[in-house]
Amino acid sequence: MDGTFDWLSPNLPPPRNRYREPVSPPLAMMAHQRGIAVDPGDVVSTASACDEAQGQILLRVDSITKQYTDLVVLADVGFDVHAGEIVGIIGPNGAGKTTLLEALAGILPAETNDVYWLGRSILPSRRREAIFYLPDGVRPYQDQPVTRVLSFFADVYRRSAEEIAGTIQSVGLTPVLHKRVHSLSKGYGRRLMLALGLLTPQPLLLMDEPFDGFDLRQVREMAKVLRDEAAKSRTLVLAIHQLMDAERICDRFILLADGRVRGVGTLNDLRARTGNPIGNLEDIFLALT
Amino acid sequence: MRSHEAFRVHDAPLRPLLTKELWEILSGRALWTMLLLMCPLVGYSFFQAVSLFGEASAAGQQSPVLANSLSPLDGVMVPTLGASYVAVTLLFPFVAIRVLGQEKESGALRLLIQLPYRASTLIAAKLVAVLAAWVLSSVPAFSALAIWRLLGGHLSAPETLNLLFGHLLYGLLVGAIALFAASISESAATAAIVTLAFTIGSWVLDFTVAGHPGLLEWIARLSLTQVLRTFEQGLLSLGLVMGIGTAVCGFAALATVWLPPGVHVRTKLFRSLVCVLAAAIVLGLATQIRFSVDVTEDQRNSFPVADQRALAKFAEPLVVTVHLAPEDPRYADLQRNVLAKLERVLPNVSVRLAGGRQSLATNAGDDSYGEVEYAYGGRSDVSRSSSPREILPLLYGLARVALPAPIPGADYPGYPLVTNGRPALLWFFFGLPLFIVLAWWRSRRLPDSINALS
């Protein structure tokens, strides 16, 4: 391996996806240029799905199924993620959000795990080339001071001193740089994880419960950090069980319950689907699940 | 703007990974606790060895013949490093397991495996950390050797380095087993049980099945303690080094297979099978390599120099047929005193046990039992001796060559030393532990780069 993608399936059939959105003409042209077959029926002249800046389908999850003996945790889950957007995977505890993210990141084996990156199949073992996943509840290298953990990630990805300083500043880690990871509060532990995620260069960042442990003010602060990151053309997929937090930050939502996708779209799309034009995410989630 | 192209992997710098591994192993209490425990353990062994060597030396100073047998390798180094071996067997697994187990338990492994390194690179970096831990844990043993020199004791560089090399390989083997155990276990406690099953299981093999014939003899050879015996005898065996290296690489490869959590168990089992088969093939080849070097100063594993030179000229094959059961102590004597030396010096020698797997009980009434037949150049002769003094003339007779004249001045002089090792106890019980505690405290200090990051 030379370290670049060796696309294993150059002439793939168009992926099957039950929640695939219509393909806009610019995207269809882009797909054609990349040699990806697009069903002419999928091409519609609508700007409702996503604008051109966010139009490129970065990730297409065709099917992820995960099963533990008799228990189906994820049942043929599929959805698309567009470039530069913030997608929220919404669902109650036990819905399969974490399992979905881990399977997507390639760190959990699944029965089916058909994922396409920019239209090309990407094996689970190579997902880390495009995706970085920040798990929930992890306190990495607890005996080390925060600064050493940050330095490790920064050195691995050859980040400049300015980039490191900017990341520390943006997530507000400065007061605890001298502390060891095990002595951090839950909130600062979360900030550290977020900082590590921001130091990684992968175009797609998956985050499991990124706001867990934050108060309202901190959630807004971190939401701004994530918005800024998305503005740098990074795509974020967040698994969130707090619907208010999700509504505050996400562009689109994937509603997950009992391991099945119950709805995908923007808040307005979902409102239209449920026939509730003024409903909030909570109302919509309850209506669809 | 961030590119949507995939990030290039496998070209990340190794330095941060190695630095992280070293900091991780230095940050844990396991290594420092082990070091502190090793100080009195190694120190007392050293003190006892020096005392006993001193007592023997006092007698040796009266008789040059006795002095000839006083080797610091047997008298001081092997017992001192033997204490280190006990600590590596019982305590080192906990240090090595921590290198991987800590990350598994904290969840950091899920971050680590997403970094742009191959799983094999991650395991190799951890093995380097294990090696560094072994070097640190050997500080008490190293200091014992230094004190021995300060006391006026003699050290032969080849045999000392050979012995240390053997302990290094043993430490790496235990470390590789620990990494493998940590990679297949969900918790460090389970990994410790798995590793100790290997290390302490070796002792069980030594005590229960060693010396028995047949399958039990073969099983006994799997004991990890066998690794050190050859080095303690002053032999550097290429086959053994290759075998241990293969075992280390094999366990590291298995740890690599089981490290990524995103791979199905079936796939891991298949890859493990491939690793085990490959390692078994290389181990099989390693057992066929008979090349070894006698690095001892007294050349205890070789015949006298004059005989070595004469035997090296034997061009035809020598066939030795032994009418002894493998568990017979006479066979062990013959093997050690004659056959092993012949195999090292003669270019073409083959040894076979007559009647296959004999036993002491079944051959009690056999008149030929105990005989050893030597065949060379179409002639043969029989002896019941296991002493080179009787067998070498027999071989020269078969080859029709004259007995070589002894080379004067080639005798080992011996290195008796009567000294008091008691002051060394102060170092091992107070001085060295104090240094270790200071080093531990120093390792807990925050890095200087904190100001730059702030």
C-alpha cells in the first residue's frame, strides 16, 4: 500500500439507499466527472436538498446492519452525508447511535457495512483515512498532563504551533493544560476530546454525545466551535440524545430508534413529512417513532 | 478550506508515537514498583553470591587446582541475574501488559487505532517501550555487575554480554506474550492471568515433566526457562536466538492481528492460524541450526584447544550410537561432556539412540545397555565412558591420528576473590531505591513545553 486510497471497486453499481435525496445537476455533473453512474431519474432541478456549497455527497451509507446473537442493534441503516454540513443522529439511549458511529468508523465489525466515500466503496479498514471518530466516555492517557496528550496528536498530524494554540484557545483548554487528564472535570474532559478531534485532519468527524457534561452556556460555546469547524469545510456527524442541543446546531437530522432510521432531513423536511409545520424536533421525533 | 480528499495514512512520524509509549510506561506505577522490589531481591542475591564465591575463593587461594574452577560467571553473574529472572517472570508481565491494557481499559485504544499507523507499527512501538522497561528494570542487575568490578572482581566481556543478551531475549519474550495477552483480553487482570499462565506454567513444566522421556520431554522443552539455560552455560546458539526471535515476532504478530477491534473474530482466527503456522515453520527450521559459539573464558563447552584443532580436521562422518535411555543421568553426562562438544567441533556428526525410545526399566537386563558405539571411516569402537579423557583417544584411534600435544598456557586460571559484599547491601537497600524514587518523582514532573502550548 502506498498510503493513498486504492479504490477497490472502480465500477460500482449505484448504491441502494432508501433515504437518498435527489441529486442536483451540479452534483450529477461532478459524479459524471468522477466516473460515478447516476440514475437519470435521480437528477431533479431542485435546490431544496442542499445548496451547491454543501451539495456534494461526501458519505453514503448504503447499509449497516449489526446484530448480537438474537438482538438486532442496527437494521439495514442507510443515509447520506453532504460535505460541510452538521448532521445529527438523534435517538434515545439504546437506539444504536454509538454502534452506528463505531461501525461507520470501522472500529466495530458489522454484518453489513456498505459505505461509499465520494461515490466509491470504502472498506472499514480504510475508513480512518477519511473519518475520525471521537467516542463518548473516553479519557485518554489519564496519567499524562493535558499538554502532552495534545502534543502527541499535534505531532502525529504535524500541526503547527499556531494551529495547536488556536485549538486550545477555541475549546477553552488553557486553564487546565497543566493538569493530568484523570483530574479533569467532565466538561474539560469533553473539551480535551473535542480538541483532539479538531487537531485531526480527516474531512469527516464523528462525535458521540459531544455536549454531554456541558451546561447551557458551554453547549452554546461548543456549538459555535463546531460551527466554525464546519465553516472550514469540515463535515460533522454528531450522535446526540438531547433534542434541544441537536436542534441548536445540526443542519440535518437522522432519526434513529430501535436500530432503524425513522426519518432523514432538515427540520423543515421533517416538519413537512409529519404535517406539523411548527413542531420542534421533539414533536417530530415522537411523531415519527 | 479542508480538502475532502482522504488523509494519507502510514506516513505519520514515528517519534511522537515512541515518545508517547515511553511516557506511558514511565508514568505508570507498575514499572517503578517493580524496580523498587527488585533492589533488595537482586541485592541480596548478589550479596549471597559474593559471600559464597569469597568462601570458595579462600579455599582456592590455597590450591591452584581449586582456583581453576572459580568462574565469576557461575559464581556471581548467574545467581545475581537469576534474581532478576524471577522478577521478570513474576512482575514484568504487569509492566508490559500496562503498555496496551491501559489504553484498552480507558478507551484510548479506539483513538489510537484511528491514527495513521499500521497495527504492526503500533505493536512494534509498544515492544520498544517494553524493551525500554526491561532496560530500566535491569538497572539493579547492571549496578550489581558494576559493584562486582569495583570490588575487584573479574568479568569476561563475551560471557557477560552473552548472559545479558539471553536475559534481554527472555524479557522481550515475556513482553511479547504480555502484549498478545493484553490484545486478546478485555481487562488487564485477565491479560495478567494469561501471561502468568505462560511464565509460571513454565516452572510447572520444569518441575513436573522435565527429565521424562517421550512426549513429556518434548513438552518440557517448551518451557520459557529453557531460553536462559544455554546462555547461562556460556553458549551463544544461533538456532536458539532465531527460535526466541521467532517466538517474539510470532506473539507480536498475534497481538497485531487481535489489536484492531473492527475486524470479525473469524478473520482474526484465520490470520492467527497463518501466524502460528508461519512461526512453527521457522521454529522448525531454527531447531535444525546447530551453530553455536562457546563464549566462556574457560571454554567449558569445548574440548581443550589442541583437541579442538585436531578434531576439526576430521573429514569423514562420525556416527555415534547410544544405548542409553534419554532419562538416564549417564546420557545427560555424555551429552554435556562429549556429544554436545563433538557436534560443535566436528563438521559431520550424527547421534542416534539405539532402539528408539528406550527406558531404564525395559533395558535393565540388556547387556549392551550403557554402551556407546563410535563409527568413523569404516571402523568402530565401543565405550561406556562419558569422559572426554577416554573417548577422545578412542576417536583418534578410529581416525588413526596421533594424540595432539597439549598447548601450554591455555588453561583457565580462575578468578578467586575474597571480598566483603556487605557494603553493597547499603546500595541495594537504601541508595538505589532512593535514586529510583527520585527518578520516579522526576518523571511525574510536567513537560517544559507547557508554557509554549499556553
